[in-house]
Amino acid sequence: MTMTNAFDPDRPADLVPDDAALIERRKNALGPAYRLFYEEPLHLVRGEGVWLWDGQGRKYLDAYNNVVSVGHCHPKVVEAITAQAQVLNTHTRYLHEGPVAYAERLLATMPDALGHVMFTCTGSEANDLALRIARSSLGREGVIVTRHAYHGVTEAVSELSPSLGRFVPRSARVRLVDGPDALRIPPEEQGARLAADLARAIGEMRADGIEPAAFICDTVFSSDGLYPDPKGFLQPAVDLIRAEGGIFIADEVQPGFARTGEAWWGFQRHGLAPDMVTMGKPMGNGFPVSGVAMRPGLVAEFGAGARYFNTFGGNPVACAAGMAVMDVIEDEGLHENARKVGGALKAALADLCAGRDDIADVRGAGLFIAVECVRDRDGAAPDGARAAFIVNHMRRNGVLISATGPGGNILKIRPPLVLREDEAAILVDALKAALLAG
Amino acid sequence: MTMTNAFDPDRPADLVPDDAALIERRKNALGPAYRLFYEEPLHLVRGEGVWLWDGQGRKYLDAYNNVVSVGHCHPKVVEAITAQAQVLNTHTRYLHEGPVAYAERLLATMPDALGHVMFTCTGSEANDLALRIARSSLGREGVIVTRHAYHGVTEAVSELSPSLGRFVPRSARVRLVDGPDALRIPPEEQGARLAADLARAIGEMRADGIEPAAFICDTVFSSDGLYPDPKGFLQPAVDLIRAEGGIFIADEVQPGFARTGEAWWGFQRHGLAPDMVTMGKPMGNGFPVSGVAMRPGLVAEFGAGARYFNTFGGNPVACAAGMAVMDVIEDEGLHENARKVGGALKAALADLCAGRDDIADVRGAGLFIAVECVRDRDGAAPDGARAAFIVNHMRRNGVLISATGPGGNILKIRPPLVLREDEAAILVDALKAALLAG
């Protein structure tokens, strides 16, 4: 959520007059909580595949949007939405094949221990529901998250999102542990270090009379700066939270749906079976749909006592959109494409950055790649200003990425999964030009 | 949320074999938190206008769904969704005319004091965001709701939803007041009684060291049993919460978007300008979209400090759906239709029930009507079993309604706003048959 490269409304920008007027109207109508990407905001009017167009007909390579994971305006998803919306759109208090078949299909991609799926509309709602079920099932309140985590924006999950900044309140029932760190911690120590930090957080929580209900993390640690490796390093922390009577919740909103190129889910990279899995963003390619998968035992009492009804969650159109996304991922071989094109892109970026003092690391999995900008290679001091310069230079050059991490210094490259190798080469050229420019 | 008339999976029902199999698969895939309407659940496959069809081609008059407020599968809404989904679906960190124009149009229907709209995806998210902004802006935590209120299912707003039952935890920062009561309280005393209860709740809260941030209510008190009258009775409570330094939040998820037949919003019935307005269900006719309108001063600090980004909230497709719904309401004169057909329906139901000992009241506004079932007219003891019998009888007879209120004894009649007078007559006949039958 770090936005050091964001648009500053008080700084003059190179905008067409209509856009300046729209920004003013937007400020009046939507208020001060909304932010725009880039020093020169983008007014987009059309999208197709990995491409976006502005009102002047200028074309941009979208290397950042993981919502439209199977490509902007994919015709099969649009067709599925239209076909179902024309016929019926009710809710889950009537019988319908849609949510049942979709839940079955999602569960088929997951370990057998996960037996039910419940549907919500946003990643925030999915994490909020997971939290309600975990706390209710265990009769415990405590949750541990990483220091720059992002899990959503409801009151309860904004507590779990320290990347939102100090303004957002966090109660004693939420504790932080350091995220992984590829520059300062040797890979083989990553797992033990995370587990040791988790043990300390649980101890501090208990000293305040709070029992740990859950350790929740994004299984590739997107907001902490993207740390997919080494494979398996999550296991000691997961073993520990379970030994202490809590559960492990895998937040798959960012790594899920084939993003990492090897599996449907990021947790599969670690050979794990989570107690709960939350899903969102790419699930409907832009149609609002999200969900929670869980071990059946966790929801038995909650299901009987609290019930749960989400008016739009799992409605027939949402399920049609979700099914179409899974069809496209399979039919177009997008796991394989993410693995292959992502692997080649990561190698090309590593080549480009090799030996540079201002880039300390290039890492990633599938089509999710991080490039870490630093002031000097040895000290590894984060250089957020440099990352912001690069992001804005690339945007002016027609390639869209962003930056993340506690220092806002980690370039976040996360294109739709349909990216081709020739399109990846355009991205590499744009980063090369930005590195040469400043 | 009371579901005394719900399907009991352990009771044999008159189902086609495929439906019994689907119910079994559904229980396995979705788990125990999901409920089905009616003793004999409905497997729906098609909808159009106020009509729904099951797989056997049987037709049902939908007199309950307020999500598809402009009619099932309205072609103009489907067309707007399709047209936008084919062209672009991104989010609010790029410039786009959609959310700006839609926010401006919503604000044009509201008092001038409300200056910004923020977009979310569900009514729960809208109320959760309103709560975050209110608490942050006022530096206070306390909220007062009615005793059978429903405001959503996130952790924070489930606290504000006592109609979910005792299983759902409620902290000391939330206090309850009795909802209105048409049978036991004379209309002219309704306003003073609500304000007196609110004063007592604020006093009790303060005795525990909690300051009141907000009084939030559904402006027609849907879950408490539907109390739209007398007009203006909300004013003393609103004056009081403001005098005590808190704000008034109007939850328009149920009464909003022309449901009451006289205005866009239920609060307009009371001649009020709320400090915040939350919107949901009918906003996109089934497309997940919701929002919060607010006095600009409330969000100034939250906007700068917390920011707010909702990935799907206010995306171009959601805004296209919302705009199309407003177009249809205006083009088809649905305010006037709700007022006229709703008025005639209420009069016909009052005629039908006049002099009956088992119906104590028929009330409502526009196309939102309540029929209160009691054991005997004088004692006014709620008869939930009678209401459940009627709801299930009407369902077998091809007309869909439900029941609400603390005793589950209040028939809730809430058809799409396109209901015609001849269709309303079918509903009256079905209720007549149910009253004669048992």
C-alpha cells in the first residue's frame, strides 16, 4: 500500500485539460481518501489482454494489475457474466448449481483437509469472515501478522494491515513479526527466524492475557516486499502456531489463481495444508467475488450459531465469472505461461541488473517479480525515491508497474498471466531506459 | 434475519430427486452456515420482471427480493454491465469518468450537507466503512442500534446486528434501544419514546466510560418489523445524538432507491439530513456495489491518514450497473409505481385482514409492506408459527414472501418496484388462500 510514487494533487502535472477538470470533480465527489497512481495520473478508456489505452489513443503495457489476471476484458469471462446476468441473478438462499459447482471446483485444487468454501465479495470480506470463524471456533482473539502486511480494510482486518500506516488503530490482540528479508537473512535461516519471531510474539501476547487464535500471512509476502523463497520456509511457523493451539490462515488474494506459475496457490510452494485459505482479487477477473476455504471442523459451531448470509456472495453471476476464470487458466495453459514467461522475464531482469550498485536483488515466482532498489549494494539502505523515479519513468514510457515494501523501494512487477515473451521484452527495455535515465 | 420458516435439512420435503442431490452436495461444499428459504427449498433457473421459474417450469411471483429492485435481469442493466465489461474494468487508482459521474448523480438526490460518496461492494462493507470513519473522526467508540437491527456481517458490523442472535459477540461499545412498536405505542409517542431510550443507552454507555459516536438505524426499521410511520418520528433521536456529540447514520440498504415510493431515500420521509448515508442491495440490481455518502468534514482526517482503497468498489462496471439502475428508476417512473401499486396493495391487504383476530396490523410505505400475525388481537402476542405457515403456503401457491421481526411473526412483502396492479392482485389472492387454509 506504500504509495511514494503517487500523484500529488498540489503538484502541477502534464495533463490534458479534460483530465485536470475530471481530477477536480473527482476530489469534490469522492473526497480526500482516494489516491491516483503516478505523478501523471492515467485516464484509461479501454483494455485488452495486457494492454490499456488512454483517451488520446496512447497504449500502455499493464505489468501491474493482478485483478484482470486472465487479461483485460477477456471475452470468455465477459460472455459468462452476460449469459448468466440475462437469465438469473439471485442469492444463496435459493438452490442453484452455480455456487455448489464452483465451490467443488475450488476445493478440487486444494488439499483434502479443506472441505468447505464460503463466498464473499472482496478480499477484505474473506479475511474478515476467516477471522470471525477462527475467533469463534477457538474462543481466542489473538492474531499475528507480518510488520508490513496488508489483509484488507474492514475495521477488523485493517488491524491486520500495518502497511496502511500508523493512523489505522491496532489493538493488543494483534501482534507483528518481521517479514522475510532476502538481503539480510541467509535463505536457510529464513524459516527458523520467522518461527522464533512468532514464538516471541505469542509470548508477549500471552503476557497480556491474550491467547493466539491465528497466524495469517500472504504466502508470498507481497506487501512485505515479495519473498516466495526458499520453498518450504513457512513450515516451522505453521507447526508452531498449531502447537500453540492456533491455526494457520493462508491469504491467497495475491499469490492465488496460478500467479506463481507452479500451482493454483502460493501455499503449495511450501508443501503446506493451511487451516483456512482466503481468496480474492483475480478470482472473477474484476467481477467482485472472493471466498474462504476451511477445515470443516472450524465452522461447525459458527455455522449453526452465527449462520452467515452475504447478499451478493456466491450469486449466480459471481460464480459464472469465477468458473470462466478457472476455465481460461486451464484452457490457455496460464500456469505454464506464468512459469515460462515469468521465468524468462526474471532472468532477463537479473541480467539487466547484474553488477549494479542501485539494485540489490531480483526475485519472484511466476509472473510476480520484485526488483529491490537500494542506495548502495553493501549497506542495502532502501531507496524509495529511486523506485518512484523508475515507476514514473516507465509509466511515461508506456509500461505500468508499481513499488512496495516498508521503504517503498521494491519494484512490483505483476502483469496479467497472459503476458507473452515479446511483451515481456518491452518491459525489460523500459526498465533499462529508466535505469539509464536517472 | 429470523428464519422460522426456513428449510430444515432433517425434515423430509417434497423435492425432485435432483434437488435432493443438490442439497446434499451443497451441504458438503458450502458447509453448515448456509440456509435455504422455505420448508420446500426453491431451485430457481430463470427470472424476468417480478417472475421466477424453477426447473420444472413452474412460475413464482417474487414479492420478496429487493436486490433486483428494477426487476429480474432487467435488459438495460445487463446491457450496461456487458458494454462496460467489454471495454474496461480497472479500479479507482486510475482516472475514470464512471465513479465520478455516479457519485455526483447519487449526491444530487441527497441533501446538500452530504458532499462525498465512497464506494464499497456490499452493505456490510458500507456500514463498516461508515463506522471506521465515524469512530476515527470523533475519537469515540460507542454506537447505539435497535434491538433487532441488522447492519451486516463483518466482525465490526455484526456487533451492530443483534438480529443475528446471541451467538454473535457484542462488546460494551454497542448498546441497544427498543425499535418502534405499532401495536403497543401510540404513533404520537413513538418519537419521544425512541429519544428517551436513546438517552438512557447513552447514559449507560457513559457510565462505562464509553462516549457515543453514532446512532445508526435503518430508516424504516426493516428488521425490527417495518415501522415507516409516523413521518418525522426519527427527528428527536437524531437531535439528541447530535446534542450529545455523536452523529446520525442512515442505513438505506433496505429503504433506499425509491422503495418507499415517495423519495429516493427513507430518511427523506422524516425530513432529515443524516451525517452519513449507507447504501447497498438494490444499488446495482444484483451487481455487487454499495457506498457511503457523508458530510465532508467527517472524512477529512480519515482521508488524509487512513486513505481507503477498495479493489472492486466503484470499478467502471459497478458504476455502469448503478447508473443503469438509476436510469431505469427514472425512465420507468418507479417512484410513482411503488407509491401507486404499493398504496393499492396495502389497502387491499388491509381490507382482507380487517376484523381478523390473527392479524393485528397492516402497515408499510411504497412497495414495502408488513402484515403482523398475532395469537389474539388484544394481547398482540406474536405468532411466528402462523407467519411461517402463511409464508410456506404462499410459496406452494406460487408467491414468494418472508417473515421478520423479533418474533418472526411479521410478514415481509417487498417485491421488485416494477410490480403491476394485476400482479399485486395475485399476491392478495394467495394471502387470502393461506388465511383460509389454516
